[in-house]
Amino acid sequence: MTNPETGKPRYYLYYIGTRDDNSFENNDWWDHIINQRIGVAWSDCLEGPWVRHDKPVITPPNGPLRHYLVNPAVCELPDGRFLMVLKGRDDGKGHGRMIHGWALANRPEGPFVAQDSLLFPATVSAEDPCVWADGNWIFAVVKDWHGNLSGTPGISYVRGQLDGDTIRWEIPDNNSISPRILFWKDGKQTRLHSLERPFVLRNAAGRPTHLFAAASVETPFANAHGKASPHLPFNVCLPLKATDKK
């Protein structure tokens, strides 16, 4: 983004913070979960110094997001506003269902205000959004846990279109970006246990060129028992096929 005073680049880091306020007796895990918030720091240089906002940029309850707020992804919209896609929980049974909402702000420092609609139904299990704008289209790439979005577990996307002051979100056809399989040039395949934390690299024209993600062949957590797991995760960079279709 741009420093409005100098016209030079300014970098924004959105992060998750939490605290344990002992709201839930004998349940430190839920105390840390329920108190997660999103903050921001900014700098005109990657080496710093960084300025940290002294308050969260969005706090629950906020619109349909009733509990914790995590996994922020932010981009600037063509009209100059700023969009944050994020994960929270609703007021469902127990701890509530995980849902993906979106919030708007007039400044990258916030405050962000959650909007009433969701990116997709609460029955969809997804996380780790990556978001960008291409004209009036907004794209959000997520980890598709069980293939509820595309029919194929892996990395999928949804899209939205600017319509006045709001965004109309939809689940397009053929929205799988990558299944949990690595396809090699020699024709071999490697099936993955996990493919997550997607980030889409775009070229100077704004077109997606590569998908970065974290992957693992087996779960790194099973049967570790406090010891180093033999199934360490690794990073992948997958080239994307160019297309003019939205």
C-alpha cells in the first residue's frame, strides 16, 4: 500500500494476538481461543521501525462474527476502501460454527466493520484465506478442508463482485485450484495429507501465476508423543495455468 503523505510504499502486517483472562474456569485452551483478536503494525521500511496500533482493528461481536476473530487477509478495493476477509464463529451450539466473514474500513489501520453476509455457508469447513481485487471482482482462496466448496479437498476459491457499497459473494463452478496431490513432470504423483495456508502470487498485470502453500505427506502430529515428527511439513510452489475467465 502507499503512504498517503509521501506517496512511497508502506507495509502493513496484520497479526493475531490473544490473552488468558480466566473467563472459563479450568479451560485455558478456550480462554486463549475466545480472546483472539486481530491487530496491525505498519512501517515505511521492512527493516522497521514498526508502529503498532494500540487496539485491535476489529473486535467481536461484530456482525455475524460473534466470537474470536482470526486468519485476516486484507486488500484495497478499487473504490479506495479496504477489505478484510477473516474467520470467526457464530452463535451456534457449543463453541459455535466456524464462519468466514468480511469487513470493510476506510483506512488500512481500521477500524474494520463486519458486514452481514458470509463468503459461503457456515456448513463449509475452510480457513486460511488469501484475497485480492481484480477490477470489480474479488477473489478469496481458501483451504477447502473436506471439498465442501469444490468437491475436492485441497485449495479452492470463491469470488465476489462489487455492487455499490456491498460485495455479492458466490461459489463459482470449477473452483478447485489444486487437490491434495502433487503432479510431477515425469507423470508421478504424490498424495498429500495436508495442503493449506495458500498464497497466490500475481504478476505486474495482476494475473495469478503461482500458488504457494504448506504441505505434508503424513500428519506431523500423529504419534509424535513429544518427540520430533518424522513427517515434517514443507512448502510448495505450484505454477498456475493462465486464463482470462473469471
